[in-house]
Amino acid sequence: MELELSQGRVYGSRYYTVKPVINWWDRGYSTSNPWRDMVQWCIDTFGPTPIDGVFTPSEQWYANDSKFWFRNEADRTMFVLRWA
């Protein structure tokens, strides 16, 4: 799976982003859901994030806009190593 790395800002704070490129059409009849698995891994690893997502300032991570947003670059690196 391809992972696109970038940066963005949430309430003025820098976040390191990862956009997984998931080709849903090639998944066929698979019942697995990579996005759901990634979110669950983040919850298990970094703890839960608010339901309202990026509308809560200063969280450690968010899942929003087809991307994962990490406040710490090291957290993004752990995510990339897990899902690359």
C-alpha cells in the first residue's frame, strides 16, 4: 500500500500526516477494511482521539480528511513502519 507523507496545521500546530492510498476497487470481496484496521491500531497504540476529530485542539493524533494526523513525527514514523 502506498502512503503519502505530508504536513499540515491544526489550530496553528504542526502535524505530520499520512494518507494511505487504498485501492478499494481491487479489494474484490475481501471483508477486511484497512482504514478501520489503521484506526484501531492508532487507538491501541496512542489512545483514543475525540469523536469530533480535528475540532478538538492539541490531540496526539486524528483521523480526518482521508489522512492520519500525528502531532509527533516519531508517532508518524511508527505508523509508517507498521503499515508500509
